[in-house]
Amino acid sequence: MTTHDEIQSQSPSPTIEDYLWLIFTLERDGEEVIGARLAELLEVSPPTVTVTLKRMVRDGWVEMDPNKHIQLTREGTEAAKTVLRRHMLVEWLLVEMLAVPWSRLHHEAHQLEHYISDDVEERLTKQLGERSVCPHGNPIPGNEDFVKSWGTLLDAPLDTPLIIRRIHEHAESRMSLMSFLEEYHILPGSQAMIREKLPFNDTLSLEVNDQTVVLGYRNARQIYVEVAGG
Ligand SMILES: [Zn+2]
Ligand SMILES: [Zn+2]
């Protein structure tokens, strides 16, 4: 066995797992995966990302081309799917069994996801039953088709009944946004209607739960909806 194989047979550290699932979601969404984007999403400095990525290349989790584009290896993809799946199962566990508020699920699950064994994952899956998405509507790996038909709130039609379906993974870690969405019931399953879009202002007015809420385009891009009855 080479040293390379020995390293790869070990589980990734929590830090590496965070990079793995983030890269996985970017690849899944067809986004360009470069260090600067990871630094932005992880809220760390670009040099920190560079150091970690070098370690990940060395350990066989990712490959980097001469243009510094990052791609998961087969092993990296498998490890990313595992941590993301465990994260989402823990989110369900926290909301259904411990009644943790929706806005805090991601944050709490983010701590626990790294310490779930194969056995506990199997028991969780059995206990929770078949799930396609996490409590924020994001697809559990392997269920990407389930969410395909939902478009972003930004692209949704005006004055048309909509159902909120999904808040993107990259928004889940923004605590103040999540509390705001929870407070105004902008949650999966809620009914909503766009009343106005102001492109010069990058905002839209959303009617939800008998209230009108103003959302920025940046946030509206991370919320996915379905036309009610459509
Ligand atoms: Zn989450
Ligand atoms: Zn989630």
C-alpha cells in the first residue's frame, strides 16, 4: 500500500469535510469552483483556503487544474455526500425530536455532523424514514431531481400564488437571514405572492402570512418556489 492510499483510507477532518460538502454543492449547481469563491462562502481568508486546498490535493480529495479550478475526486465526492447526508439527517433529528427552531437547525447540525458513525446514520435513517430534502428543502445527495422544477423567487412571476420550497444551503449558515425568514414565515410550505419588483433598488416585495416583506435580490436568488397548483 502506498502512503497515498493510507491517507485516503482515513476519514477527513471536520475542516476538510466542510470544504468537501461546499465544493460538492457548487459542482452540483454548475458553479465555477475556485479558491476565492470558497473563501467567500467559508468566510476565511484566501491564503487559508490555499493552504487547505493543497492538503486536500495531497490527500486525494480534490484535483486542481493549471487554472486553479477545483474538482472533487471520486473519493472526495463520496466523502462529501456522506457528510452532507449526515448533516441533513441531523437537522431532521433536531427539529422533529428536540424541537430546535428552524433557523438554528443548520448551525447545530453543523457541529454534530462530523461525529455521526455509520451505525448511528443507519439508525437515524430507519427512525426518520425516507426523506428527499432537509428541513430547508435542500436535496439529500441522490435526490437532486426532486428539487429541479423549483425556480428562484427572483425569477418567479408577479401576483401569482407561490409556495416556498427551498432555502439554498449557502443561505442556511447566514444566521440573521435565517432568523428573519423564520420570523416572517418565509419557510418551506408557506404560501407567498410577489407584489412588486424594483430592479433599480435590487428589492422585491413579498406578501406572506398577511404581511408584506421586502427582500433583496441576493436573498431572493437563494429562495426557491413553485407556482401554486402549477
Ligand atoms: Zn444545513
Ligand atoms: Zn438544511
